[in-house]
Amino acid sequence: MRAGTLIRTTLVVAALAAALTACGRRPGQLDTPYEAARQARTEAGRNNQPLPPEPTPPVEDRRFILDGLI
């Protein structure tokens, strides 16, 4: 009976460890599409490649009625 309990406990701990290893956040900030397009344009200019079109700056966010609830 003890061997079965030990195996079951080991499997539960291993499953929890595997599930929790994916938790967390990647360090650093993610690039917005605008920033990525600007960087791609800069890299293309440095490498003498055709330039992609100039990215349009993002529109400033407007507040919504329910924003205060979030």
C-alpha cells in the first residue's frame, strides 16, 4: 500500500512541477507593431535593402466609459 501512495505522490508532484514551469513572464518589454516596423526600416537602410513603407504612428487611446472598472 505504501508503494502505491509513494508512486501516486511522486506523479502528482511531477505533474505540478511540469505545469508550473510554464508559469511566469518573459523578461523585458515586447515591441509594439509600430516600433517593430521602425526597427525593420532602420535595419533595411543599414543593409542597403529596399525600404519598407513608413509606418504610421499609433493613434492615442481614447478612454471608454468602463475603463474605470478594469
